[in-house]
Amino acid sequence: MTSPSVTENGFAVKDETSKPIEEALSDRDRVHYFQGTTSSLLAAVTEDGVDIRSYFAWSMLLFLMGDRH
């Protein structure tokens, strides 16, 4: 059995790059989303013995970087 890699995982919000910085930094929905995702990955490893080799989360920073290229 191959060890899975989670290569694209994220949470997008429409027009988030145009939000005021204070609103963008207070991102409780994204924090909650990633807490759930990482909890599920941990359960897969500890309870089911899945050998997860990597996990890559994307964020607003990646969207901003994409706008510059």
C-alpha cells in the first residue's frame, strides 16, 4: 500500500484578497476548517495506522503570490 500525501487542501473565500487586513487576519472559519482537517489526519494516523507522508495546506498567501506572477 502506498503512503498518501495530501497535496492540495484549503479553504477559499470569495473576494478575500480585497478584504481589509483586520478582517483578513480574523479568520476564524479557516482556523476551524484546518483544525478539523488536521484532527482527521491525526486520527487516520493514530487510530487507523495510515502512514501519511505529507500534508500541504494552501492559504490566502498563495492567492496573493499568484497575482504577482
